[in-house]
Amino acid sequence: MPDGPASPAAQKGVELWRKHMDYFWTPDDEQLMGLADLYNDDPRFKANFDKIDPGLAAFVREAVGVYVRDRQK
């Protein structure tokens, strides 16, 4: 998180998360953003993420946004 949502480490984390989903289903970019929004907007998900680090849910949404924008270039 200290290096920001566009950092190589954050983007690698998003890529690994997205690839892990391939075991169940392959989301498109809109669905990825929907999940990232859910993690931040739903109080239950947000609380779980923010237990790890305050602001993690918002950070994940930002990192996924960067990932999706970069894939669309």
C-alpha cells in the first residue's frame, strides 16, 4: 500500500487475484470493477478488508481500477 495502487507490487496482487478467479469463472473488466466496488461499498466486506489495514478496501478498488484501465489500453 505505501507504494500506491499503480505500483508493480499492487498490480501484481490484482493480477494474481484475477487469475485465481479463473478456477471458478473468468470475469470481464466490468465484473472486476463490480467486485472491487462491492468490497468497498458493502459494510461487511469493507470491515473485513479494513481489519487487515484501515483503507485497504478503498486501496483495492483503486488498484483494480488501475488494472482495468491498463488492460484497456
